[in-house]
Amino acid sequence: MPGPPRITLDDVARRAGVSTATASRALGDHPHVAAATRARVREAAEELDYVASPEATRLAGGPTGRVAVLVPHPSRWFFGELLEGLEAALRAADLDLVLFRVGGPEERAAFFARLPARRKVDAVVVLAFAVDEIEHARLASLGVDVVAAGGRVASYPSVGVDDHVAGRQAMDHLIHLGHRRIGMIAVEDVGRLAPDPDGRTSAWRAALDDAGIPPDDDLVVTVPWGGEGGADGMARLLGLRSPPTAVFAHDDETALGAIRTLRRAGLRVPEDLSVIGVDDHPLAALTDLTTVAQPVRAQGRRAGELVVAGLRGELADGVPPAELLPTRLVLRGTTSPPGAPR
Amino acid sequence: MPGPPRITLDDVARRAGVSTATASRALGDHPHVAAATRARVREAAEELDYVASPEATRLAGGPTGRVAVLVPHPSRWFFGELLEGLEAALRAADLDLVLFRVGGPEERAAFFARLPARRKVDAVVVLAFAVDEIEHARLASLGVDVVAAGGRVASYPSVGVDDHVAGRQAMDHLIHLGHRRIGMIAVEDVGRLAPDPDGRTSAWRAALDDAGIPPDDDLVVTVPWGGEGGADGMARLLGLRSPPTAVFAHDDETALGAIRTLRRAGLRVPEDLSVIGVDDHPLAALTDLTTVAQPVRAQGRRAGELVVAGLRGELADGVPPAELLPTRLVLRGTTSPPGAPR
């Protein structure tokens, strides 16, 4: 005969108005939970006659002082900058950063398959890649907070930039210069979510619409992330019957690849064709690349601060914060009005 | 009245012909120690009537499954590549990579000052920075193996490239092209040891000597690491009464900075001045930079394998291995004979 429905930690959390992870920590005597939060959760547990399951007790065990950081490509500048910022924020709170590379599809599958059996961590940070439903469930099973840096991931609290705004800054600059035939080199990066791939491409379309320029879909090419992809994308745009006079590349490394193709084709930048990227990669300054700068290290640092706030029970429950840091146009030498005199 | 000198773990290790760390693990029932090694160490301990000190017992505690990796600059390509390789090797052995940034002098001092109080790890990997005597002693106090990647550090087992050979590959190429007045942009990176800063500069001198060209010390400028440094260094070389016809830059990022200065000065590369770097950074291919390629990710991977071998007690004791991976000249478009016709 089934008894009454078992009271779960979720019920306690809901009654106390906190997340399940916070409730777990509060009942587990985790030192970083605010006293008021702890009291509220205990009260809710008593009111509900909650008895912790063995699993919940395990999850609620003492803090490990470790935060797992999932990184698709540690050697790329963008992820390295996120890591630097994150490490600084976690270290300031005396937390260790445990690095996990989750690169290709197979690596990811293997990583997430054994995730629940992994050594414990106090929180997880996902660096700018899309998490599917199965992965989301795996992360949830850890019973700890998950925070995203470098873009929005699932419904986790996140720190990123507004890719649509960044794209508009790039596109509006080209349009203001007088360009009407503007190409877009979009990137497809397996498993990479952020910077939001749609945000920048939607900005291309919206900017043209606002300027009364009919968007020509032939002018949008999608390539694998990176310099080689950018070089290929530019070659495809040059092969059009009517090539663009300016190109908005998804990021600086893609833009630098596009410029290599232009140089090999004997075309001058910006006299024959303007190019703009996004990031303000250190090599953008060196190569005089016009770009839209985003503060990457700051995104990592701020995400680390969210982790620390979460562990202290100081994150507001309910709608998770999606913080957006500002981007800005950086004018350099790869953009000019179209048909500038030779 | 003092008793007889206390037998220490060092004595046991010496008698067993293993390192102190291995002896510690063998007595601590660490699962990754070869049975023969364990037997040898126990025998030595019994013969010497060794009684473990409380500290040694603590150090010899069970494995944590964690390896600390000390990284000066995670966002730089070189260190990111080392991390990628290292993570792959450690993960294959089910070891977690705990990342510690040890950047500027103050950060380093703070990090090493509290090192002994840190959470335990099974081993430490030092990524390409010089360790001073105090830091060396701190690391030794952890009682675990230390391995270096990206260059030789202290007397730790290490994986790197031969910087003198890499420098000779670059210099001999320029000399074969007919250059006689060759500049060198060396870098000074606080706390960064490897790639061995002296190895490349000594190659500059040795290559000139071997070619019967008197080295002119005015042609060697030393700048902070990075593109801006390279740009400054090139400007200094252009300010000489008799500027060089070719420049060997310490690394690709420095070389790209040098090329920016040349472009701004209205000089053509390679027609007016040849430039070569070291690394084969992904942007070297994109910018058509001639360089000497080094396998960075492989250095990280191999260092991870040394860590695993050490934990299994499979590292030969005595002289620590200093493995050198091969470098190779990659010919691209920034070098040509001097005075090539315009």
C-alpha cells in the first residue's frame, strides 16, 4: 500500500523560496549559507516533516572548495580570457578551479555520461557552449549551482554580452560608411553556443532592414570557427556574381582569415573591401582590424562572483540573472567608405 | 640528551633507490605504486627502523585524484595549448586538473606563501616559468612529484623543445637567404622561463659566428613579451644608423608586432625586410608568417604522461628526464633574399 507522497528536497526548497541547491547546502551545514537562509530552510523542512534521503545527505555534504569549469577549447583566446577572469574570482574566495575540457561530441558524451560518478564539486561553470537536455539533467543531478560565462546557456545564471547589440554596432558602422552590399561570415562551432550565433546574424538582417536595404541571403555564408573558416567564407563571397563591398565577420579570428583571402586575391583592405570583426583580440590591434570589443576576462570574473554568491546563499532565487556587459566599436584601419579612391 | 639521528623518509628513499615522493606513496599504500617498488621501499623502511612522522603520514595519505597545474598566463595561446594537451593526458588517467594562475610577482608570492596549507594534490605541473629557490622549497614541502611542461624548470622532469636548435633553424634560414645584417627581438617575460630565453638569443650569436659574420650587439633588442613589444622592438631596430635586412623574433606574436611597425613605416615584408618567428601560432598561417613550428599541445600531453608515470612509480629515479620534442622550419611569405627587386 503506497504511503503518502514522500516530501522531497524540492518541496522544502519551494516552501523556503530558495533553489534546491541552496536548500541542500542549508540543511548540510555548508558554511557559506547566510544564517537567515539556513533558518528559513530548516523551518520549511520542519514544517514539512522532511527527512533527507541518503542521496540528498551526500549531496549536502561539506564543501569541497572546488568548482568544476567546463571548457570547449582552452587554447582559444576567448576561453583563455574567460578562464583568467574566473580563476581570479574563485581564488579570491579560496575556491579551486578544476578544468574539464569538453571539446568534440564524443568527448562531451563521455564526460557527461560519467558526470554523476565524478568527484564532488561545490558548483559548475559552463563556458559558452550549448547544453542539451540530457547534459542539463546530468548537471542537475549534481545538486549544485551551475553558472554560465561567455553567453547564455540553458536557464543558468549567466554573464555575457548582447550579441545582437554587438552585431548592430558592427553593421551600423558599415552602413554609416555608405556600404549597401554587406556580407556576413557566420560561424558554426559544434557545441559552441555563445557568443550567441543567431544574435550576430540577426543583427545583420535587422540593420539592413532598418536602413531600407533588402537583405540578400547569398551574402551570408556559414563556416567552421577560426581563421581557415574565415578565409573560406571570404572566398565564397568573392565568388558571388556581385560580391559585397564590406564584410561583417563573426569574430576577429574569422575576420583575419577573410583578410588573408583578400590579400591573396590582390584586393586591398579597406580600399577594395572593408572588414570588421568582434572581440578585440590582441592581434586585432596588431593587424589594425576594426572590431567590436567585448570584455571577455570581465565576463569570467563576474561569473566567478556569481558562483561565490550562490555558495553563500546570496543569489536571489526565481529568475536567474542574465548579466550583459557592454560592447563598443573600435575604429581601426580595415573599414572605409566603399569605392574609396585607389 | 639527544638520541641517535632520526631516520627520515629521505633515508628510506635513498636506501630503496627511489625519490622521496615515491617512498612516501609506497608507504602510504597509494594504489598507483608498482608492487615491486612498494616492496623495496617497505624493506628499506624496515631495515632502517623507520617510523613515519605525522607529517609524512599526512603526505602519504590516499590519492586525491587531483593534479595542480601552475600557469602564468592561461589566455596566451602557448599556455592554452599546453593545458589542452595536459588535460587530455590527465583525464585519460582519471586525474582532475586544478588550475592555478601564477601571473605577476605579487600573485606568485601570495600563491607560494600559502602553498603548504593548500588542499592536497597528487602532483604538480609547472608550465614554463622559472621557479626560484624559495618556490622550489615550497613545492618540495608538498611531498609530491613536480613536472615541467613547455621548457626546463629547475631540476624537475620536463618536456619542451630545444630553443637553441629552434633559434638555429630560424637564423640559418635567414643566413642561407643571404642576409648578413640580422636583428634579434628577444623577449623578457617576468617569471617566464621557457621557451628558454637564452637559447634563442644564443642561437642568434652562434649562427652568425658559424657563418663568419661578426655579431653586432646593437642588433639585439629585448622587449616585453607580446605584439606591442615586438612593435616597439622593430621600431628600435629601424632607428639604428644601419638597420637590419632581416629580423628573428622570439615568437610569432612578437613577429606580428614587428610586421605592424614595418607596415606603418611603409616598408614591405619581405621585399624590404624579412621577418621570422617561432611557434607556428594559428595566426602565423593566416598572416603568411615564416616561422619555426614547435609542438606545444604535445608537450603538455607528454608532461601529463610523465605525471601519470610518476604516480604509478614508473619514473626512473636519478637524473630526471628532460624530453625535447622536435621543431621545424615552416616556410611562408615573410622571408626572402635581401634587397629583392621591388
